Amino acid sequence: MKNAPIPTDENERLEAVHRMAILDTKPEERFDVLTREAVEKLHVPMSMVVILDSNREWFKSCVGLDQKEGDRTISFCGHVLFAKNIFIIEDTLNDPRFMDNPMVVGYPFIRFYAGIALFDYKTRQPVGVFCVKDTKPRKFSLKEIATFIDLAERAEKELNK
């Protein structure tokens, strides 16, 4: 397993995260509607709006997983901060970065992951990730990719309100 990397400008990124004052806030329908829509339209069991703090990934909205946060070191979302575009792992067991990840070999048994970084408009720092996960390998069609990008863009707009 490859640990989630830390950006060289992590201090600036964390400043943007904390300035947004969203960490550890209550659930909000404006985010929950997007994660529910992702599960429904993309036929996946899990979807999240994730904010990445220094040591954790915190779920602002989460469908399909009974957790509020996870360890950033083993997170898939931590890798997305470095992705220039959409980040897709069609089968985690075929990817050396994730094949022995505790979330792959154990609960919730993630076999598919897709994520898009969410940016702070003021600093252009990545503060979070919109993601979907499945317990079986899969490929996204072009239509599903377009739907996923649209949902992530809407989540980013909500974060920046």
C-alpha cells in the first residue's frame, strides 16, 4: 500500500480548509442531496463529500458508510489532491497503491473508487474530494463520467458559498 502523499504546500492548503470553517459541522441537505444523487444515478453503494484535514478525511456528507471520518494516511481521497482531473481506480486489487489497503482487504471492501478534488475558489487549494465507491470492480461510461463531474462541480460550488 502506498500512503496518501502530503502536498508540498500543505500549510497553505490547511489554511484554506480551516478558513472555510466547514470541518466538524453538522450534516447539510445541500451536500446530502448530491451524495444521494450520486448513489442513485451512478448505481454505487457509497458516495461522500470529504474534507481533508491534517491527519484525517472527514465526511461532510456520506451515503453508504456508517462513519464520519477516516485516517488520511490510508485514504483514497488523499491521493486525489494530486490528480489533475478525475481519479478512477477500476479495480483496487489491480492497483499496487491500493491492493493491500485496509479498506480494500477489510471493511468496507472497496474495489472501485472515483474521486474529483474540490477547490477553494479564493486560493485554488484543494480542500476536499467528491467521491464514489463500490464493492465490485467497474468501469464508468462517458455518460457516468459526465454525471460524476457535474455532481462534483455542484459540490465545489456549495463548499464555496
